[in-house]
Amino acid sequence: MRAVGYRHIAFALSLLGAGCAFADNVDNIVDAEMKRRNIPGLSLVIIDGGKIVKSKGYGVTENGGGTPVTTSTLFQAGSISKPVAAIGALHLVEQGKLALDADVNTKLTSWKVPDSEFTTEKKVTLRGILSHSAGLTVHGFPGYASDARMPTVLQILNGEKPAKTAPIRVSVLPGSIFRYSGGGYTVMQQLTVDVTRTPFADFMREKVLLPLGMRDSDFAQPLTREKAAIAASGHLSGRNVVPGRWHTYPEMAAAGLWTTPTDLGRFAMGVQQSLAGTANPIISAAMTRQMLTLQKNMGLGFALEGTGKSQEFAHGGRDEGFDARLAATAETGQGAVVMINVNDNSRMMNRIMAAIRTTYKWPAAVTDARTPPKIVYADPNVLARVSGR
């Protein structure tokens, strides 16, 4: 039924006609999806021709409240934190302070990746960490409630209370397989701190966020009172507010970024501009190309799809009460970010992203050689009952 739903959306887009503005197309899809899925708040940005052409908030910051979502409303980015943090690490590589293929233990000072049978032959490297092929454990992190005691990063690395997760260890031969690891990015977070002798949030603000114009964004955990006042409240899948409004994530590099779609749009454009050599305030075009080169199953921080003019870089994110999606083309100056303040399991954001790709004629959408889908008509009452299933 998911395929039928997507085709229904694609058909609806075709009926809107060439005379309607792109913005209206996207607004219609967003409004319909939010109503169908009972989404409290949503914010998005669309990039076309290398610039932001649409930035808009929808709905409210908290179910039952009256504060509207604006383009300045902060959302948790979840794992989209990872590619942003990766840029910071690659900046240190450009400066000669880190190396992509060296043993990270040569630069870690406050903690070491424990030796094991798996590290005898090969060591954990930054390249392996950024591409999720370092053999490290711990997929993701649940975060900590507002009234919970928060562990230090060293306690998280060692799996010591009050950390909720297991110790971060090497459990397979580094470089042998792809295995997604938020734990690896937490090792990278500590590596960055040890090399720069600067708190991670401060380093990222100075060297990445501000140079890219991401002035509303912050890795600091917990949020300051000022930023908390403009942040959306997270909602669980049942649409009830997360107790305390959101969780705190000391695993900043893996899951701790607070941001807006507009700021993430600036981040995506920074990657595009760096690759083109037109602007590179953080990393060079050559390093950006490495970032967008497939390693085991990912690039250095990004999921990758396609090649050449059709290549896209992307990442999704989920924290307690927040979901997010970022996707952009590498060479044609297109992209989009969608963020919601609820955990929704219907792939709603994928449908919105698909509509944006089609409406704005991203290369992969234009050159898709698959057989066009057959339009199937169904009773609207039937579609309503199965929506999201």
C-alpha cells in the first residue's frame, strides 16, 4: 500500500498543472501529510540553483499549544549531527592535526580504544569511524531525560553508570564490514577534544557552524535557557509530549545537534560549494570529494547514491521525539531538509522528499529509467484507513 500512496501523491502533483507555483505543490503535500499523520510541527527548506528558494514552518511547537513553528524554531537533528561533526574532523585533517588513516590511539590522550584480538592486525582509524567501518559497537543512543543524571563522555565510552549504553569497543576486524556506529562518532568526539583542547560544542561552533552561517545551531547539551525558549517540544509516536520536552545527548557528535532546516540547508550548500571549489571555508574541494566517495557502504559522514550529475548525499536523523531528513545533489545545487517534532513511522518525510525531488526536477528524478508507475484509483475512505501502514 505504500507504493499506491506514493503514486497517488505523484498523480496529485501532475494534476496541479504547470501554472501553479512550486511552493504551492509542496505546501499541498505537506499540509495533507501533516493532517493525515497528526504531525504537531514541521519545518523545511528547499535549495534550487545553489540557493535557498523556500524556507517555511508549519503547525505548532507543541501539541495543544498556540506557538507556531517558524524558520527559527529549533529541532533536534538526531544522526544528521554526524555529517556536520564529520566536517569538523576533516577540517582537523586539513590542518595536519589528524590523519584519516592513522591509528586514532596515537592522538587520543584522555582515553584509548582498548586493544583486543581484532585490533592486532588493523587499528581504528578516523576514516573507518566516519564511514562506519571501524568495527566499533553501539549503534545509537537513547538520550537522557531532563531530570536524569547525565554521564560524561568518558563514562559513555566505558559504559559506566549513569551511561545507559554498553562500552564502546571493537568487536570485528576494523575495515572488514560496514556497521553503523554512533559509538564510533563518540570516539571521534573525544578525539576532537583531545587534539584541540577545546570543548566539542565550542570547537564546532567556531570552526564549522559560524563559518557556514549556521548561527541558530548549537551542539551544546543541555540547551541554554535562551535557546530552549525557541525550541520545539518533541512528541512520541502516540503524539504525547516527551516528558521534559526533549532528551539531552552528551553524545553530541552522534546525536546532539540543535538546528533548523535553514541552517542545515546552509550546511548542504557549503558542501556543494566546497566540492565546486567556489567556497571552502572549512575543507578543500579535494577533501570534500573524499567525503563524497563511497567507502564500505557510505561516504565520510554521508549516505551516497548515484554518480556524477546524479549523485546525492544524504542522512536521516531521529532523537526522542524528533525526526529529520537531509538530501542534496552533489553537483547541481539542489537539496532539501525536512524536520518534524514527533517520531513518525509512516515514511511521511520520504514522501515529502520524493515530491520535492520530482517538483524541482532533481537529476535522479528526471533520469529515472524505470517503467512509469501505473495509476491506480482507490476509494478515498480505503486510503484513509491504511495511510502510513
